[in-house]
Amino acid sequence: RNYAGRPLWNLEEKKENILINNYIQSSAVDIALNYFYDLLQNINLKKAIPLFVLHDAMIFDLSNDYIKEFSSIIQLGYDHKKLGNFPIKTEIFNNKT
């Protein structure tokens, strides 16, 4: 099982490096998804429309007047109850260039 308790279906695997890698990657995905869920609870969804999740990134369509506030929220990082703060990175792309 990963950190969140989700089963890892690698019961036949014997190589420790693969088992550890599976544990870390699976746990990281669950932590990212928990952050995405929490983020959606704390932003203005009329001005920051989630479009899709891409591996460990969430893509938004942002109103220009919400970029600064959105970036401020992201800069707080993700405070996990047991693992501490995870820094979060943003990239803003403007298609009006």
C-alpha cells in the first residue's frame, strides 16, 4: 500500500528499487490529487476554470483580473497534515502575445 493506503498491485515484484519507486510515485500522485481537491475548494471557480489534470499538474483558464490572487494562493504551497509544506510552482501562459 502507498502512503495514503491505496493498494499497490505489484505483489509479484521482487526488486526493491521498483517497489520503492512504485510506493513513492503512487504516494506522490495521491498527495497531488489531494492538493488539487483542496485548491478547488479555495479559489474562485468563476475566474479560475479547471480544464484538466496532466500527471502532477492542473491546468486552468484564468481571468486576467484573477491571476495575481490565484498566484498568491498557489505560493502558499500545500500544507499536508503529516508531511509538512510542499512548495507549488505556477506558470502563466498568455495566448494574447
